[in-house]
Amino acid sequence: ETGVTQSPTHLIKTRGQQVTLRCSSQSGHNTVSWYQQALGQGPQFIFQYYREEENGRGNFPPRFSGLQFPNYSSELNVNALELDDSALYLCASSEGGRSYEQYFGPGTRLTVT
Amino acid sequence: QKEVEQNSGPLSVPEGAIASLNCTYSDRGSQSFFWYRQYSGKSPELIMFIYSNGDKEDGRFTAQLNKASQYVSLLIRDSQPSDSATYLCAARGKTSYDKVIFGPGTSLSVIP
């Protein structure tokens, strides 16, 4: 296991609701990236946080937002949920400038009905 | 649009054979390349990374990079049934702060 944890494991929400997903990075890692993985697809980059600042964003609408806290844990917030938001949400942590490797947490499976 | 492409498979190989997984990328600025293994219902697990042209070996795995051809491959020697999974290729720009772009993955099945 990588030491990256995510909560909750599974979540069912209704279209239009809001959701918050959480990620605790591996010890010593100051960078967290969030990905959305639809069934049968590769992970799609949502955004990345380095030392509490967003420093990269993929092609996702503003209703996808995030935070990183001083202990480098992170949240992903999604407002006005749509059916297409149903996916596995992954966070990955890394040492930022010192490491090429990023390590994934177990993911949160979000189902929007 | 920066893209990473892989054959979706499924790729089937007999136990003990060499499995060859291929990946191409469109962004010539990409500098670092990663192979992840993902079992069904699980999160991706880093197998190898490579950033220099040539081969990089780690146990039964060999990653190969050809930047001129924008081509990355992963060879798995002595394939085992436990290697059956989806293999994700990913590329990143010059710094570790650049976003990582993933391919769609290749499904590998190792037949006993």
C-alpha cells in the first residue's frame, strides 16, 4: 500500500447535489493531484495542489474545486452533480520537485443517480 | 490537445511468454513517462518510470523510450497469471509540477 488514504470509499448522490471527497497524502509528500477515471478509461487530470496552491488544472468546469491544507491533505468538491460525474475519483501524492513518482490512493467510487 | 495513446486490447499471452505493451504520445515536450498497473476495481500502482532514451530494466519489467519516435513500451518477461491487469501509460512535461496525461490503458490477460 502507498500510504495515501481516501474517504469515503463509496458514495451515492443525487443529480444536483454537492459532494466532498478527502485525501490524505503520503508522509513527506507536499503535492496532491486529483483524477477522474470513468469505467474503461484512463485517469483524467482534474487539478494539482502544491503547498496549498492550485498549480495546474485539466479540462474540468469550475464546479470542480479543491483545497489543500497545511498538513498537505486535500479535498475535492463537486457542485451541481451530473450523471456523467459518476466515476472513480483518485488522488495521488508526490514529493513535488524532488520525485518523479506519484502514488495513488485507493479511490472513491461516486455514483450519481 | 496533448494525448497518450495505447491499444485497448485485450492482449492475451500464454504464461511464461513475453508481453509487449506499446504507447505513443503527441507532446514532444513530454519528458517523463510512467507505467502503471491497475487491477479491476483497484487504483493504479506504479511499476516503472523512465525519462532517458533507451531501456530501463527492473526485474521482469523493461521500459523502453524513443523520444524521436515519441514511443514508449513495456516488456514483461516470463508473464504470470498475476500480471493480468490493465496497464496505463502516462506522460509528463519537464517538471514534476506538470500534469500527468494518461492513456486509456491496455488490458493484458496471461493464460495459464
